[in-house]
Amino acid sequence: MTNSATAVAHANIALAKYWGKRDEALALPATSSLSLTLDAFHATTTVTLDPAADADTATLDGRPMSDGELARVSRFLDLVRSLAGSSARAAVDSVSTVPTGAGLASSASGFAALAGAAAAVYGLDLDARGLSRLARRGSGSASRSVFGGLVVWHAGTDDATSYAEPVPGGEPGGPLDPAMAVVVLDAGRKAVSSREAMRRTVETSPFFPAWAEATERDVALMLDAVRAGDLAALGELAESNALRMHATMLGARPPVRYWTAHTVAVLDQVQALRADGLPCWATIDAGPNVKVLCAAPDLPALADALSDGGTRRVVTARPGPGLRVDAGGAS
Ligand code: PMV
């Protein structure tokens, strides 16, 4: 009998953002979103059943997870156990190359890998769409990390209709040939979690309804741009969508602001590079770091410029693969 499974999932960065839930319990988003899975960052998670244990245990990068992190993992495992009809506790061991909680999509790769390994070890028979729906319950953006390349997460109206799927056209060397430079300004943990910040935005920002409407339109326009092989159209929409997401949270009370002066400096630089003839577009998540989209052939020049003479850490990324599960661990 298999009592251990390991899964690897890569981080993704949204070009049309998920920001705000319509249903907290089911993690149904207010809008659809579109992302690029990256090869540069991934989580590797092993889940081992321990029927004799009376509680789950979990480590991250070899250290026990905090009480809060363990509680979140354990709640997710409760969901898997309820679907599988099992009461067995588990040991979760995760190793991540993504800085945690810094707006660098650590929860996306983390929960996609946990969903893959837990589904395998508890014997849930899920296809990729089922895994995407399951990963969504751990962290919304994790629904997209089940797939490689460009991915759309359909908002849907209930648990069955809210899932991600791949969008053809983002393959390396394909018509868009996208790449990303990730400018790591601060890899520390953010002050306000994306969960809390989203809740506050939905409840108090007068801009939120307009944001949701505009984002649904942006996703449709981005899918058109992908079909047309038009990276510039995709990039312009992505930069605008990210700025609008931050505008909606600046409108919350109390306001949520993830930007620092360094964030603004990178935005200025991206604008200047564009004016100098290097096509590139910025996006920012729930943290100060800036990710810059470009065509793969422009990536070395872009990364070199953004590193600012070696004073900034820049990670270069190409499209990454979807979730891989190895259920080979036999007891
Ligand atoms: O999946 P969560 O709950 O960590 O939310 C992710 C939110 C953003 O990264 C800011 C946007 C996105 O679509 O990934």
C-alpha cells in the first residue's frame, strides 16, 4: 500500500489578478484571472500517512511550520480526508524555492503541491480539473499552478465551475514566447496577508465593484491578445490590471499599501526602458516586489538593466511546467 506521495508545483504570476472572493468558504473568486506559471520557483511536498498519530505535523524547508501555517495545512487535509472518507493523520514535508509570504506566489505553488500529494496519498481519483478545484480551496491562486504556461482560472458560480485550465500560446519559443524578470526587493513576510487584504478590500473599498467588472473584461481582452500572438497588447493590459488592483486596495479602510519607494523606482525604470525601445510591462502582487514581463529574447537585457549594476536581486524566469505527482512511496 502507498503511504507516501510527493508532488512538485511551480509558482505562477497573475497577469489579470485574482483579488477578492465572492464566497470565502469555497474560495470562489469575484472574477476570473489569467497567469503565467514560472520555471524559476517551485515547491516540492511529500505527504506521508501516519494512522497511529493523533495530529498532523508539517515542516517547511526542514523546520516545523508555525502554528498558523500548520492550522491552514491541517484544515486543507481535513477537506481531503472528508472527500476520501479517511481519518488518518499525516506528516507534510515541504521544500520551497519561493520566499514565503512576500507576494511571490509561495502559497500558489505550496498548495498546488500539497493538493497533488494529498490527493494521491489519500486515494482521491482526480483529473487535472479536479486537482485545480481542490488546490483552489487551499489558496485561490494555487488552482492555476496545477497547469504550466499561460493559465486561465474561470471564476465560475460554484465549486464545480470554478477551476483553471491551460491557455495555448504561452509555450517557450511559441508566438508569444513570454518571459519574466522578478525583481526581489524584499523577500520578508508581508504585514497584511492577501486573505485579510482581500477581505478588507471587498468589504470597504468603494472601487471594488468597478475593479471586478473591469477585470472580467481584461481577462477576455487578454485571451484575445494571446490568440493574436500580441505580447504588447497582453503586457499593456497586465500592467494596467495590476495598477487597478492596487488602486482598489488603496481605497480600502484602513488602506492596504504593499508598495515601497523601491517598488515605484522599478515602475519608473520599466517605463523608461519601454521609452528606450525595450518592450516590457510590470506587475505587482501582495508585496513590494515587481515582476516584469517581456519577450524571451529580451530577457537578458531586461534583467541586466533591472539589476541596477548588481545592486538588486533579479531572478529570470521562463514558462514553467504543470503539477507533477509521484505516488511511488510504498510502505
Ligand atoms: O492565492 P492567494 O490567496 O494568495 O491570493 C493571490 C493574490 C495575488 O497574488 C495578489 C493575485 C493573483 O491572482 O495571484
